Amino acid sequence: MNLDLPLVVVLGLIAWAAVKFLGVRLWIVVVITLFGFYLADTFMAPAIDHGTRNGVEVVNGTND
């Protein structure tokens, strides 16, 4: 059985759990999210995308 979830949903659940159970303040989550959007518009975006895709391939075992 396969379950396809968008990355945004997974990250949202992690952020919710961090706020609920770890005591992370909501404003910190908002600042990190806004920083991520800012970072996506810089020269680092292709490197981050490539690293993320490679990490997903390693986790899924599809890096042949």
C-alpha cells in the first residue's frame, strides 16, 4: 500500500507537532517559513533542490 502526501502536508504536521509537543513558539515557525521562501528566491535554490531530491532518493532507495 502506497500513500502519496505532498511535502507541504508532511512539513505542516511536523510544525504542528513541534508547536504542540515541543513547546516551539508559533512565531518561530512563521519566521522559519518566511526565511525558506526568501531563500528559495536566491542563488542557493538549485543547490537546495538538488540536495533535497538526492536525500529523497536515498530514503526511498531509488538512487541507482
